[in-house]
Amino acid sequence: MGVIGVVSATVATIWNLPFNLGFDHALVRFTGRVVKTMPIRVAHAMLFEAGLIVLLIPFVAWYLGISLWAALMMDISIVAFYLVYAFVFNIAYDRAFPLPQLKAKSRAAGRALPA
């Protein structure tokens, strides 16, 4: 299972950049801003994990010699853990590294950055 772990971590790392760029661009296009409300954060985490499932399940099934359904069922607990992890990580990241324009607006208004 070490190979699956290394491939999964590598794919997740590579998937992170295009997914987040695409999500933020879509968010700006549809809402005009990049501030994420709690429902948007939930959707962000779920879509990220859904993308990973689409990318990883075929590899896992092939590597283990099992069906796609069996690979998905094996992956459910891992997906549940990383769904929560991705949700919390992205909240922490957005607070630690806010966009410069959002940071400036927040300081000008004398308030903390939104969650």
C-alpha cells in the first residue's frame, strides 16, 4: 500500500493548484469576490475530494486488481477523513495568507477577516 500512498499524495499535491485556481476564478466570476462563506467552503472541500476520487480510484483499482466499485468502497473512509482535513486546512490557509486586496480592505474597515 506504500505505492498507493505515494501516488495519492503526489496526485493530491498536483491537483491542489489547478483546482484552487479554478475554484477561485469561478468564485470571482459568479460572485465578484473570493470571500468564502461556510456553504462555499463545504462545496470547495467536497469538490476537491470528488476530483481526487475521479483521479485516484482508477489507479487504485488497477494497482490492486479490483473493480472500480471495490476501490471506491475501500476509499470511503479515507475520503471522509480528508474531506474534513481539506475543509479545516483551507480555512486556516485563507486566514494565514489572505489575498492582498482583502487584507487591505479589512484593515481599512478596522475589522477581522471573515471566516
